[in-house]
Amino acid sequence: MTVLKAEKRTDMRGSGTRKVRNAGYVPGVLYGNKTESTPVSVESVDFLKTMREVGRNGLFSLEISDGKKHQVMVQEVQTDPLKDSFVHIDFFEVDMKSEIDVEIPVRVEGEAAGVKEGGVLAQVKHEISVRCLPGDIPEEVVVDVSELGIGDGLTVADVKGSLSVEVTSEDEEAIVTVQPPTIEPDPDEEPEEDVSPDQVEATEERKNENKDGRVE
């Protein structure tokens, strides 16, 4: 199992947290149903490597500086979008014999037939909720859209059969749809104005005046 080393944090002040980040580490917390909450920090580069290796819902061993190892998964990661850096990480110690609820990503595969006809593929749902043992968590659910025409779509019910775990998302929730093409207005075409009957009559009178100088 992949191992990520961590240090215990003792200085919980804001200045202490800044020192941790400035040193290239990310502050975090280790907790679990049977685990006392423990402030920790991990090296940012090592954490990124671990995530690339095990995936979003992957299990790995968090080794604390006191020598203890904990089987964990990442519950939440806070990031700074401006600096593109990690801000805080929640490590959840799992009980391998107890089921947990997790979100697994949806990956769309193939090119929809409706898209080839000018339609637009819209992915409405990017994650599906499942409940299972930590060791059985699927890495992702793959949705093949190649057979979808314009107006077609896939729901959770259509893909749950491909998973060997309990799906807790509602069956009727849409995952992808193929929408009709959007018709853009012609910029050179002047919009039609709403004209009342009185305006039409007045226009006709002006036309007749132009013909012979009198109103018919």
C-alpha cells in the first residue's frame, strides 16, 4: 500500500500554519469514527504524487512521525485557486469492515451520434453516490454515449447495472443528454417589428398620397 509520511502539528496559531505552508507542507487533520482528531502536515509534492498514484477515492497509509500508520482516504481538499496550491487536507481513517458513502467520478466515453448531426452533448451529473466497503470503491463509472441521438439521454438507472456496488443516487437523475442544436440569429437580418392595424392603415394612406396627391 502507498505510504504518505506526515508530521504532527503542535502550533495551531495562524503564524504556525503559515510557517508550515512556507516550508512546502500542507496542514491537515487526521480523524475517523474511532480515531481521535489529530492535526498533521504532509509535504505538498509527496501528497500530489500520492493522489496521482491512488486516485481520488484511493486508500493509502498515512504514517505519522510517531511511527503509527493509519489506513486513510482523502475526505476533502481545500485549494487556493489563485496560487494553485493546497490549503488544507482532511484525512479520514477508514474501517475496512464498515461500508462508507462516497462519490465516484463519471467519465464520458465515445462521440454521440446526435453530436455528429449537430446536437450538443451536455453532462449534467459528474459524480454518482455509492455505498460500499472501502476496499470495493470503484475508481470511476464509464458512460458510453455513442448511441445517443438528438433528444436522447442517460440516467443513473441506465448505468447502475455496470457497477458492482450499491448506488445511492436517485435512478431518475440525468447524467448526460444530447440537446438540439442552437440556432444563432443572423446578425444581418433585421428583426421584425410588431405593427398594429392602425399603423398599417396609416402607411397605406401615405402610399396613396404619394401616387396622386390625394387620399383615397
